[in-house]
Amino acid sequence: MIPVALHAGNPGPLTGEGNWTWLIPGRVPTLIDAGVGLSNHLDALESALGGASLAQVLVTHGHSDHASGAPAIAARMPSTRFLKHLWPGRDQRWHVPWVPIAGDDRIEAGETTVTAVHTAGHAPDHLCFWHAESRTLFGGDLAIEGTTVWIPSGDEGDLHAYLMSLERVLALNPSRILPAHGPVIEDPRALLLGYIAHRQKRERQVIEALRSGDRNADEIVDRIYSKLGDELRTRAVETVAAHLRKLERDGVARRDDEAWHIMTEGSGR
């Protein structure tokens, strides 16, 4: 299996240099992620197909930079199927007939088969696609070389689920991850273990901030992050909120009228 990297052409503050989509050529030509529907992306896709018809698009999750290109692909390539883990109340935004898939489903792609791996956290519907023979993971937004992954607490992001997803992927022992952003990840184990260590460090900082009297995510961001621009600050607040919700789930913190507190010893979960 030799996937072809196709850039979606959508750089921006939330997407960095933009999204990568991945074409698996062969008997069942398969695209991983739909991009955003720009004509240059569709032209490159047609060129890479070399006259073949695109059979299907496997969408890693429903965020707009991964799914919103589906209608444009459907308009130009009407025989294409669109598969994803459905997200109730969200997927109807993209007007294509979705084929539902879920974790552990095996899907023919190119000349081979990939397996869907449910990796919630960044989004509840997030799937990666695992090619066991080459130990290659199509990673979506699970991991990005050189930075951490945003957990949007206000949009159903879940830090506990994300950490479980990292452990699930570590157990697969991938040799490389083909991500939706940034370069190919050639040492997945080191990156994913670094992510876990980073989240553990950040959790300790959030706990210490609560012990020092901070009572909401904004106050904690002021304490533990250096000066941030507006966009990065918004993401930092979301990240801290995700940590607070995990601490609440773990019985370490509680919230009263939007103020957060460390649980006192013996107060229980």
C-alpha cells in the first residue's frame, strides 16, 4: 500500500498549513478525509486517480476541515460513497448520504483492507484507519508532529477519552502515522508517550492552580500559560476546561456555580 498525499489547500489559524487527505489507489480507490471542497484539491484528486473512479471517502470525523468537502466531491464524482462514524445532530450539515461505520469495522480500500479504530477525544466520532500489514495508521487529528492536539471542551471534546485513545493506538504499535495536519509521524510511540506525559504535567498544573485559589479556566490560563494571542488563548481555555472536566470525572475537583474547587480529603467522588 502506497498512499498518495493530497493537500486540501486550506491553510488558516485553525488548520495550520492546511489538511492532508490520503488516496489509497487500487481496486477500491479510497480517499481518507474529504477536505473542504476546493477545486484545486478535486483537480489533484482526479489527476492522482488517473482515470479511475473514486469508490469511497472515509471521513475521520465531522469537523469542517475533514468533512465539508464531501458535497463537492459528490457533485464531481457522483458514484462515490461517504463513510464515517455518525455524529447525531451534526452530520446532516454535509449533504451527502452517509454510510455509517464504527470502531473495529473492516473496510476494503485500494488493494487491501483497513480497520476503523474509534479514537474519541478530539471529537466523539473520531476514527483512525489501521493498515495492519504495513503498521500504518491514518491518524486524522489524533496526533500532529511538533504540537499537541486541541481538545475542544465546548464542542464535545473529552480529555479522558483522548488519553484512552492514545493508549489504544500505542497498543497497536504503529510504525508510522499519516496525519491530517503536519508531516508524517515516523516515531509514533515517542510522540504519543510525550503527549501523555504532557497531559499529566498540565493536569498537575491545573490542580496546583486550584489549590492556589484559581476558580475558573480563565484564571488558570493566566497562571500556567505565557502570553497568548486571542485565538491561542481561546484554545488554552478550552484545554483547561477539558482538564477540569476530567478532574471532576476522576473525583478530584468539583464545580459549584461555575467556580471550581479541589475535593477535600474524604469527601468522596
